[in-house]
Amino acid sequence: MAGFIYKLQNIVNTSPDSDGTDINIARCLLKNIENIKKNISLQEISEICYTSPASISRFSHRLGYSNFNEFKLDCLGLKEELDEMIIDNKAFQNMDLPLYAKKIINCFQQVCDETLDLDLDQLCNMIHEAKRVIVFATHIPGDLANILQRALLVTGKYVEFYPRKEHQIEIVKQVSEDDLCIFISLGGMLLMEKSITIPAIISSARNVLITQNSQIKFSHQFTKTIVLGNYDEESLGKYKLLFFIDGLVNRYYKKYIVAN
């Protein structure tokens, strides 16, 4: 669902002034989320996007869909994601910002338990020793995975991260004994994608899970599971994850850049 938003974002963010067919289709879809209904047809989508049905078909194939119905399901997911956002924000319509700030501060303290230093050191060592490092994440953790990837690339450690789910499904088939797979799944949604999770945990590669849900399915199948405090309020997970990533990058820099 959210993966389709990212696909369209990646297309429209290519250039602010491009008028390529794919960019125009992606822009029109994003501007007309409320017009994408359950029974929408290929012709109706083409009219929304001011193009031909054939262009929509080619666009869907370039995004990796085998047929229009697969493409349509993800298009419908755009509206579902908007509905979820409405529900989430209704819960926060009377947000007490000072109280929420205190909760964020407290969630950092949860992460800073007696295992934090050990977790950071072990993960730094695993990253440094791995021949190939691949990060698996979606949604907001995927955005933060980009930050982790960029920081490690700057240090000279090559790290791979592919935001699109279909690319993650393909790349996990390639992992081998000397590789490290880092899964970031705060609540467990990513791990439910068995076409990604199972090939990783049955492979000979080392696998690390970063989560805030200690009861998450498959968590005991990973080489190492790092739990970011308590799984209390789901919205706090992104703050804990960014805090952990900052600590990880700083520790990696000190161990392998400054020390050398």
C-alpha cells in the first residue's frame, strides 16, 4: 500500500520540470487519489491521467506489474492509506504537545538501557565484517534506512537499500554466507512479507532485526534482534529508530574511521 506511494514519489521527484509520460501519470495519480474508486477501469484511469489506456498499461508494466488488475489494487491502496492517515490524525486531534514531547524523551531513555552499548558495538562489527550489507525496510523506517545507508556510504562502507518491495524480494534471493541483512520493522509489518523474511532467515547470511516489538513473529529466527525499548505507542517508534541510527553511525565512525 504505502509502497505504491513511494514508487510514485520516486518518479515525480526525478525532476521538477520534466514532462515525461511516466512523471505526468504519477503526478496525476497523486493529485487524484480521491477519484480512484473500487470499480475504476483502465479507461477511467487513463482519462484521469490525460493519456491513453495503452500508456497506462506500459506504465504499469514498467513498475513491475504483470497486469492491470495488480496495478489497480495498488492504486486503490492510495485511498486506503489516506483513510488510515485520517484515522491516525483523529486520535491526535487534541494532541497535548508538551505531554507528547515528554513521551518522546522517555522513549529515548527506554532505548538507553544496559544493552545499548553492546548492541551498537556488535552491529558495527557485523556491518564492518560483512562482504555485503543489505537493509530491508518500508514506510517511515524505509525513509530512515536511507539516512543510515547514506551515512555508512560516506564512511566508505557500501550498503544497499532498495525502497521498492519487489526489489527487496529479488535481492534477498541473492544473499550468501558473508552477507549481512538488516531488517528494520518497528511493529512487524515488514516481517509479514514472507517472500522477503523467509529467504533471509533460512539463508546462510547473518541477519539482524531492529524492532520495538519483542513479541514479533520470526524475531527469534534472526542472528541478532535489537529491541528499541517498549512497544507502547506505535508513533514513538520513528523517534527511537532515528536515535538508534544516530548512535550507530557515531559508533561506527569512531571505531573504523577515527581509530584508523
